[in-house]
Amino acid sequence: MAVYKPFRALRPLPEYANKVAALPYDVMSSSEAKEMAKGNPYSFLHVDKAEIDLPVDTYIYDMSVYEKAKENLLNLSKKGILIQDKEPCFYIYRQIMGGRSQTGLVGCARVDDYIDGTIKKHELTRADKEADRIRHVDICDANTGPIFLCYREKNEIADIISKWQRENSPIYDFIQGGVSQTVWVINDATVCDSLTKAFAPVEAFYIADGHHRCASAVNVAKMRREHSFDYTGKEEFNYFLSALFPAGELEIMDYNRVIADLNGYSDEEFIERVREKFRVLPFIAQGCFKPEKKHTFGMFLSGKWHVLEAKDGAFDENDPVERLDVSILQNNLISPILGINDPRTDKRIDFVGGIRGLHELEEKVNGGMRVAFSMYPTTLEDLMSIADAQKVMPPKSTWFEPKLLSGLFIHKLSE
């Protein structure tokens, strides 16, 4: 039984929403964040990347960074830029990018649903990144960015959300980075209760993005449980900020690969090795080759595009991880031929999100890299199947766009 509940969001006044809202902390470097927030004292990057307000040589995991984040968050509230809703609400969050719309519901998921597997994951987390967000959440006493969750569609939920949108005006409506951002506040307790009840039969929520934030929120809750003398289970720290979307509205973009060298092979030797597990066909059309179906890849080598098709026997169709295109390419080409066994750490491989376009692959190869591969995107059904099987996706398997903005909804852990 999944639990999804309304909460009293700390959020910007409508006139400040566009100034406060910012991309999530983990899609940029500190220097990029500093440039993005330049001249904007209200940017939420002052909270999520607080090192931008400290000396340049400050270690990004130094305790002063978290204390500065807490100070900046408090200042936004003291100045009246952020206000907290008086009663628990749900928040409809719609994004439109390139003509495609996705509409989710911002609320709070339950920590125990993560612990018992109702909230399902598909990635491993790194201890250092978890520790960073644990300190950030604990010291700020808040979840400052929503975890991106999805679920298999349920008509009852969609009907309630659509009806509210039709009958009420949005509280926020602005464009940032070419993406339309619109928010409605569901402040009717009866409607909120109907939504919570409608989510109860949902068998599982799936983490689309935000594994480190999710694990960190859970660990903060565990810490506070251990140190709470009058623990009841109803405390706000038992829940974490989420944006929950029906899977059918989401789109995973391709996540492409670029390799620095051919591991000592000439072009001809390399292609001959590739033919062992792939059919290699010339691409005679103009432009870049964008795969239109699974198990098909584009390869840009020495100024030419080739089409690769995985041969029978190159993968196990019954294994949800092995049949992923990222696994097929890694297990049959990148590892055995190019010698890159750990793409998480090997400096010879780079990854290019589909939002940047396939011409970026050509530019990287023409600029000194040796070979690039265009991929067919992983699907939401792939993601959910792997999570259901309690398995882990290979690194850099999914690229979601648009990104959920931070700063529009903050979940305070103490009331």
C-alpha cells in the first residue's frame, strides 16, 4: 500500500517564483552555479549550492557550506520571499518542453515505503554523495529538492488532477530555460484526501531520478528516529518531498557514448572486431544516424556514420538488464574490444545526453575523440521492469528532460 500525502510547502511568493526556481544541484559544477546565480540573490542555488557564497577555495563538503545553506534558506523566509502554506496541500506541477507536456503531483512519499521496497530503485548510490545530502537535509531541516518518482497510470488520479486544473487558476506560470513551468495548489482538504486514497492501491512508486536525495532523506529519518524520545511515526521527517508522475507522460532521452581511442586498433581492425557481435552497415543518408528501434546503434568513426545491429546471441532477451541497449553495447563492444570495463571511472569514455543533439557527438570526435555511439533510449517500461526485479541499471542509462526545478516547493522536517 503506497502512501502519498499533502504537506505544508514552504514556497516562493508568485512574483518571486521565476527568480527563486533553479535547476537541481547535481547537474552543474560550483563555478557554473555561481555564474547562473550571478546578480540574483533569490536563486535557490544559494541554498542548494551554498559554496557559491563562500571563498573560492572552500571545500564543497566543508561544514561551512551546509551552515551557509541553512542561513540562506532562513533569510529567504525572513525576507518574505518564501512563505509556508497554513494547511497541507498537494501541488500540480506541469512542464512543457518542445511541445511535450508532463504533469505530476508534488507531495510527500513515506520513508517506510522506501525501506520495505514499495518505492523501487534501479541505481546504486555513492557513499560520498549520500553523506553530502544527508548533511544538507539535516542541517537545513528540510528536503530542498523533489525526488522524481513515477507510477503506472491510474485514471481516477488523472481525473481528479484534470478537474482541478480546469476549475482553478495556477499560482505559478512562467518560462525558464525554454521550459514552461505551471503550478496549481490543491488546497481543498476533501480533494487532497481523495488523492491520498486514490494512491493507496498503487502497488509501487519508481524512482526516475534522485536516488541520492531519496537515500539521504531516508537516512536522516532513521537518524532522527534513533534520537527521538517521543517518536510517534507521524513526524514530518518520516516523509520526503517528491514529484510523482504517471509513467506514460515521461520520456527518457538517449544517453550517448564517446570514446577517446580505439584501444590500439586501426579503423579496419576495429570494425572487424565489431562485426563479431554486430552487423555493420553503411549509413548513406545525410546527417547523423538516430536509432529508431532497440538493439540498433549509430557509430561515428573517421567522419562517417555506420549502423550497428546486435546479432542473435549477443544478449539474453529474458534478462531485463542484459537486454538493455546500454548493456549490449558495453558487454559486446566497449568492454571486450575497447577495454573500458568500468564506465563509471574510466577517463577514456564520455557521455552525452540526448538533449545536446547528435551533432555534439560529431563535434567531439572531430575535436579529438575517436569514436562515438548513438543510442536508442531506455524506456520507462525497461526502468520499471529492472526495479521490479530488484536489479540495477548500468551507469548512464537514462536522461530525463525537462529537469524538475528546485525552490518551488520545500518540505520542512520540523513543524
